[in-house]
Amino acid sequence: MFTFFPTLFRRGRVAIALAGLALLTGCDFNFWRMDGHQSTIVVDGPVARAQLEVFYVTCWVTLFIFIIVGAVLAYASLKFRARSDADEHAEPPPQGHGNPLVELGLIGGSVLALVIIAVPTLKAIWFTYDIPAEEKANAYEITAVGYQWWFRFEYPGEQATIDATTKMPLVTGNELVIPAGRPVRINLRTFDVIHSLWIPKLAGKVDMIPNRANFLWLKADKPGYYWGQCAEYCGDSHAVMRFRVVALGPREFNAWLDQQLQPARTLVPRPADTSRPRPQFAALRSFRQNESGVTEKFDVDPLESWRAKQAPEKDENAELVAQGRSLFTTKACITCHTVRGHAGAGVTGPDLTHVGSRSTIGAGLLENNREQLQRWLHDPGAVKPGNKMAKGYVDSKITLTAEDEVALVAYLESLK
Amino acid sequence: MDALAKSAYLTKEEHLPKPRLLAHPAAKTGLMGWLTTVDHKKIGFLYGFFALIFFLVGGVEALLIRAQLMVPNNDLLTAQQYNTLFTMHGTTMIFLAVMPLSAAFFNFVMPLQIGARDVAFPRLNAFSLWTFLAGAIILNIGWFLPQATHGAPDGGWFGYAPLTSKQFIPKHSIDYWVMGLQLLGVASIAASLNFIVTIINLRAPGMSMMRLPVFVWMTLVTSFLIVLAFPFITIALVEVMMDRNFGTFFFEVSGGGMPVLWQHLFWVFGHPEVYILILPAMGIISEILPTFSRKPLFGYPIVVFSGACIGFLGFAVWSHHMFTTGMGTVATAAFALATMAIAVPTGVKIFNWIGTLWGGHIVMRTPMMFALGFVWMFMIGGFSGIMHSAAPADAQQQDSYFVVAHFHYVLIGGSLFGLLAGIHYWFPLMFGRTVSEFWGKLSFWVVFVGFNVTFFPMHFLGLNGMPRRTFTYDQNLGWNTPNLIATIGSFILGVGIAIYFVVMVYTYFKGRLAGRDVWDGRTLEWSIPNPPPEYNFRVIPTIHARDAWWYEKHHGEEVEKEKAEHAKAEATHGGIHMPFQSIWPLVTSVGILIGAVAVSALDSNPAPGIHLRLGLALTGGVVMFLGIYFWALEGNEGYHLHLDENGHPINDDDAKH
């Protein structure tokens, strides 16, 4: 206990201050609407809708029973209550032992109520398990692989270019882009521990279990941006193993695919660049543990925010990008990461070929901007406790100066 | 069976002189009195005492968890600390608080309710207690050891493979979890066999099975569940231990192991475990409601049958914990329907409890408040359970806060309310003092309000997509307010529990002395003086009806006559037979503790200190075998008590063999 608690006491004051702040700044008392980013009540796809409908059936049936049984219980407790001392010491009531007819009637009633629940349950079990036969031909297939603590998404039907002669299936990480309006079959795999893929607004979760070929299917009704999260405890950073789903209309989806299938974007330094002043390397501000990496601005229209990430940044510094690209090799990033067409064939970490076009980093945890990228590079272990990148820094004795960090950030950002 | 038959057994005793080592300890008070006791009431008290200590530990763990989740992106705890806390909160509350607290009631109340003078195997009973304590120590020992290499268990109370393998958690924390649960399993199985044999064999004459109080029935069903369910987790834990230390591949994927096999083994144990936690509370409620309604339990045979039915069905629904593991349509449908089916016997119990109230003279005392609170809260927990049985809906709810809300309604609103009701109800019998009604009712209302404020918002959280076992969450997901409310509620609940136990402790020392049979009870335990004398019944009662003591109170004269005859008969057979106290169960458990600590802290590859730990493990084994050897050697004898008119033993020394 003595080795466990010291940090706790130090942090206690922060928590109390924060609690007071939360109370003062007011709370959102509309929480009963349950319409958040990971709502299972306000849903956007047929699978989640089928699951919600079953939930409503169970909800209404049990609420109905609760009201009746509760009313009888309340009535009995009040009506037969001894109200005075004399009542309590009165002759005991008749010592009845029960009534078989009442019992049988109630058992019959309960069975009937359960049948009302069972029928839609069975229908939905079959519907939610696999894509309906008539839609199978139109289905799109993706393989999702869980790792401690991020997701790899593989598009087996799309051949991405590595170089002029070699192609391999498209691989992305932590941001699942799917075609809207089409059923998507997601194969679920894992090579370490058990994870679970959950996008509440589109479909209930199915686990990724080693040595087991699970899958789920879902369909997004319309283009949209969705929040997802690992739903099975998978070790230290389970809570921050998240991801995002982007559903796009047919044309936009194809455009996205075309971009992703290309090898990494290379920035050619323009002559003018050499005359620019070198950037200033301000020290990174310090971040509180678990400090939020998301902003309200992003949430106003998340799909638009995602679209904005697809175009190159306006103030790119080609020289800095080139410096970052060389650091990506010299600082051993390539051991674990791949930037198709540039360097690296590592598969321990997410594929970074088009990392600049993703809206989040660190598995859906931080918004993909300069500050958060640098925060991640600066100390990945503080953002995601126990992760392999932090361990990799220690094992390979990697140290990054502020200048290195900024250059790497510029490089990663350029990978649109 | 006849009361006299038991004393006939004593005539076989041989009276050889004993070597000094085997002299029977005789201290009734002081430390040695407690350490060597075989009295089911003292053992029950100790079970309750330790359970309540661990209940407080688990409660503090829960408050830390809630403090961390009070606001988004909080930094009160690290991820590692949080994961350790939720693992230990679950493990502690299930195995070290609710189960032993139930065992405390089984021990204290069950023999009194069947008119027995002790359990069938008094020394085995002591062994169960001390082994439970050994398991509890091992589970918690990691808190006091270096966190980087040892630490308290942090793989979840469910310990899903392959996260528990050495590859993912190389620390010894999982070894302590494995070994701790193994010892608790040994303790639980030994205790349960004891209870089963006691209930089958030691019932007073006339106490047929269908005259057993419902609490005794639930003890019997729970004991069978423990005996049948624990072997599954024992096997599974052995396999984890082998995988971790001896290179086997039960769950190791690299060698072709099947992680999903762990889930099946765990839940074949884990689901009956849920009923192991709730059935004792249901039994307590089925005693309290009739007493305070002043009429018999409505539909006794159906309540008993539905309890047994729940026990059987409990073994056929385990995979509803695994609806998201991709079992396929038919298996999912089968387990969904079986789960719905189990709602019927559960619902039947609720109907019968209401039927018991109907037409009664309800006396609103604190135990009755907790019992009614139980019925209300258990209903809510039961209904959200039905929601989970609908597998497609469960795909959204599983591993979300909706599930957290559900099982806390069942385990706090259910099990814990039942056990708190039981403590209040039997307190006058156990300690001869009554608890203040004002403070009792106040604690009830604070607990009731705090509990609902904590756990009701969690339904909303779960439906709004908040997963369990997460040490942090972002501020933009709509989870802030319910989490803040839940945390405030948890501290109210904490205050309520504190009031409850402060009042209990105060009453223990300073409470008003209680007369005999304070609640106008219906079952046999109320027929004896309080606190009960060590021999329980001056004369083994003869049972004529289901509510035996109620019958006795209303047929006073004939029962008195009968008792006098039996007393005379028993006196001619040598008086009241009592078992000797013994130190050997404790020695055996201490040996097991030493060995188990050494084994679970042992590295499989030679490291510095290996000889010390190997030696320690062997020492533990030797101590255990010595304990068992002397236990066997000292024999199962006892001595006789003769009582004066006031029930005090006379000629104590002469009576001893």
C-alpha cells in the first residue's frame, strides 16, 4: 500500500479542485437523452437499429411488469402495515400458506411476457449475425485487427502501390473509412489479447479473440463520422484504445481510396523555401496526465473537420519535412512503422503512409494537429501508458530534441 | 432421525491416555480460545468479522474508482492503479466480502435453525475459515510488495486469457490472483460439504426436508452450487498457472491454445457464482418477511422449488456472458432462451414475497426495511437482467456501464441489502443487544438513496456508450454529468454504510439488552437464550410443523412435556456431547499459506533467492502435512456437558474424558 498510494495523495488536490470547477461551470442535465457520440439510442444503421428495437421491446415489457408488480407491492406494504403499538401486538393474522391457483396464474403470465420478448429477440439474432442474403452481393469487406492498444484496418480488395512493380492490400490504422449505404463485413482478428470492436451508433460489439475467425456486419445509412472504442479489457491502456469511423458516399469513398492507394506524398522543395527563416522551436507546453486531446471546434461538424484534413496544410515547410523524413529513418521509427514509398516496413505500429489525412492520432485519442502530434512524439508513454512506442524509445535509447520533434511533426503532417 | 441415536454413538469412545502434544486446548476465551475454536457460532462470527473488514477495503477501492471517474480526463489515479483497483474491487467484494458474509450466516444460523448443536465436521469448519483467510491474504499481499514486479492482481476479476499470460502480465500479480482464488475455492468447497452433510444428517427429529426454513434450503442449494461450480475454476486456474510457469499451451495462442476456452470454464463457474451470491440473501429475505408480516411464507414449496430450479438452470446459461464472442446464431439463441427461462423462478420468488406481505400485520422494523428495499432493488436488477438476455440488445450493453448498473442492482440492492437485513435481524440473537431503530432506519435510507444515486445514472451512461474498465474518458461524449452524480452518490452510499457499521459497533458494546425472541420469530433459533450458549439447545427439540418455534409458542404445554422426557433420556446417555477444540486446522491452514505465498512468488527460471523461496515452499508443505497428521491423530472425540437449572454447565472437569 505504501508503494501504491504516494502519487495518489499528490493528485488528490487536483481532483477536488476539478470537481468544484465542474459543479460551478454547470453540468449538462440533458444526459437522459443519451444522444452522445457513442449513443446506442440515437443510431445510424440497420444493425444498431435492430438491436435498439429489441431493447425497446424488453424495456416496455419489463416496465409494464414493474409498474404492476411495484403497485401491488407498494399497496401491500402500506395497506397491511401495522400503524400502532396495538396493531403490532394484535392477534396474528390468519396463517395462510399460499394459493396454488394464484401461483400458476403468475407463472403463466411471466412465461407469456417472456415470449413477447423472445420472438423479436430470435428474429434479431439472425438478422444482426450476418448480412441479409439479398444484400450480400453488394457487401464490402474489411479486416480489422486489434493490437495493444490500436486497430489496424486492412482492405483486402484494394491493391495499394508500394513501388512500380509491387502492390499489396491497403492498410490503414485507427480510422476506418467505409462506404455509406453499403453493407460492410468486418473480419475481426487479433494477435495479442482479446479486444472488441464497438461502434455504438452503427452496430453492437463483437470480440476479437486470438485463434478465432469472428466477424460483424454493419451499414451506415448516410455519410457520417462515428466514434468507436475497444470494449474488452485488454491491459493498461484499454481505456484509450479508441478509433473513428468515417462513412462516405460512393464518389467521395472512391476518391479517398484513390488517394490512399498512392504511395506516400513527397514534397519537392521549391527554390523560394531556402530563403525562409528557420522555424522557432518553442518548448512543448506541459500536459497534465490524461489531458484531453480533443476540442469542441472539431465536434461542430466532425465530417467537415475530417474532410479538411485531406488537403495539404497551407504553410508546409518542405525543408523541415525533408529533415523529418530523414529523422524518421535515423531515429528508428521505421522499425515499427511503414511509410509506403518512403521508408520502413515495420508492422508493429500503425501504417503511417497517409497519417496526415487522418483526423486523430494515438488510436482515436488525440486530434491530429501539430501540438498533439508533438505531445505524442515527446512522451508516448504519458499519453498511452505501457505502449510499445514508449518502450521502443527506452530500448533503442532514442532521444528527440525539440527540433527533431517539430521536424517529425511536419513530416507526418505532410503525409496526406 | 432420533435425538438419542447420537449419544449412542459416544459409547464407542476409547479412553486412552494422550501424549502431551495431543492434549486438547480448552481455552474458551482469549486469543487461544478464538484460534482453536470449533464452535460454529464463533466461526460464523469470525467469518463475518473478516468479511466486513474486506467489505470496507473493497468499499474504499470503489470510492477511489468513483473519485477517478468523477470528472473527465481526471488524473487522480494512473491507468495501472485504476486497473488494479477495479480488479481488486470485484475480486474482494465477491470472494472476500459477500461469500464469507453468507458463510457467516450459514455457520451461525443454519445449525440453530435445524436444531443441531454444531455442524457435522467442526474442525473442518475451522479449517475452512482459516484457509479462507489465507486466500484473502494472498490476494491482497501484492499491495505491500514492489509494484513493478509483484503488485496486486490487475487482470480483471474475470482474468480473461491470454491477457493473464506471462507475455502480457509478467509480474507476479496474476500468480497471487490464481493462488488466492485456489485457496478460497478449497475453503468454500470444504465449508459447503460440511453444510450439506450437516443439513442432511443433523436435523432435529421431525425436521423433514419440507419443514426446513427457507434459509436452510438456500444454504443447501448454495452449497451444492459451490461444490459443483468451483471445480471448473479450479481446473481453469491450474491451467493458467501451468501456462504461466511450466510452458503449457492451454490458452497460449502461440502453441495452439484456445483463449475462448478460458471464458467457457470461467463462466461455467462464474454464472452459478452469481446465484451463490444471491441465493443466501433470498433465503434471509424469506425469513424476515414472514417474521415481520407475522404470517408464514406464501407458497413455501414453490419458493423452495424455484430456488432449486434457479440452482439447476444457473448451470445452463453461462454463455450469456459471452454473447459477443461470436458463438453463432443457434448457440446464442439457445442461451438467450435459457436465460429468459431463469427469470420465471426468480419472478416467482418476488410474487411469493408479496403474497407473504398480503394480509399480514407488517411490523416496519429496520430488517424489514432492508428486506423491502431488497425486493424493490432486486426487481430493477432482475428487469435489466431480462434486457441482457435479449442477445441483440446485449451486443450494445455488454461491457458497458449498463451492465455495471445491472449487476450492482443485483449485488448491492440484492445480496448486500439481504445481508445487511440479516445482520440487523440476527444481531439480538448473536450478541443479545438490539440496534436502535432510529439509527438503523436512518442508515437504511442513506444507503438506499446513495445506492440509487450512484447506480441509476449508470444505465444512462451505458446506453450512451460508456465502456466499463476505463480509467478515463473525454469530455465531449455526454458522460460528464451522470459520472459526477454517480460519484456523489457513491460517497452518500459510503456515509450510509459508515453509519450502519458505527451503529453496529456501538450496539455491540453499549446497546440495549435484548430479551429472548425480540422479533416474535418463527424459527428455532429464536427458541434459545441470547447470546446462544455454546451447546445451543438444552434439549434437542422435536419438530412438529414448518415454523417450528411458532408452533412451539402456540402449543406450549405439550412441547414442554415432550422436552422434559427427551432431557431425561439424553442425561442417561451421558449429557450434552460437545466436540473438543483443536489447533490443527489452524496449523494446516498456516502451512498452506506459507507454501502458497512461496509458490506464487516463485520465478520459474532460477533467480537469486530461489533457494530461500523453494525452502519456504517446502516448509509450508511440511507444516501442512504435520497439521493434517496431528489432526487425524487426535481423533474426533468430545466431552459431555451437564447443565444446572439456569443452563450453566456443572462439573465441567469431571465430565471430560
